[in-house]
Amino acid sequence: MSFRAIKDTARARLHQGMKVETLCYAEGPVGPSVTVFCRVNSKDDAVGDLAGTSLAYAERTETIPKLIFLADEHVPAKGNVYSVSTFEVYRVDHLEPQDGITITAVVTRVSKNEMSAYAPPGA
């Protein structure tokens, strides 16, 4: 088995164990929604560090949320809104290139006022 095949198998198993149900809104809160499964991944990046140095100048960190989808299950699009729960709703900012069997969407949280317009899964 090739390294790529091993990596894809591992990602499929990880996705199976960590996926969460979301509702995908492609046409805004008044449009129809579709149930989609993805993994929520947030990474904290230091803001203010000097690139290429080991000096820790950062004064704060910024959380960059990402949603990871299996490409054969769902292909996200810029502007789609994904409701994970009542207090966790994301809008797709941009997509990273497909990596094997997964597609990663870099997302931003919608405002608290906007969250109430999107129903969470199971509601």
C-alpha cells in the first residue's frame, strides 16, 4: 500500500470518528438547508511574530477555525453557512486546495445577531 493510500485511509477513519452534523445554508437563512458532516478544526496562530525567527514577539493569538469535509460527501463553496449548534455558526471565507480525500474550508464565525437566523441541526 502506498503512503498516499495509507494517509487517505487514516483521514477517512479520523473523519468517521470526529465528524459533527451541520446544516449547510447555501442561499442564506431563508433558503433550504442540507445536512452535512464535517470536522471542526481550530488552530491558534501567534499574531505579531517576525517570520523566519525564533523570537517570540507575539502579543496575542488569533484562532483560525476550519471545517474539513470528505470530498466525496460534500464540496463546500465560498459564502456557504454551516450551523453546528445554536452558538456555533460559520461562513466559508475561502477554500484550500483539495488534499487527497479532504477539502478544507477556512471559515469565520458569524455575528451573534446573525446566528439566531440559522437553525442548528436537530431543531
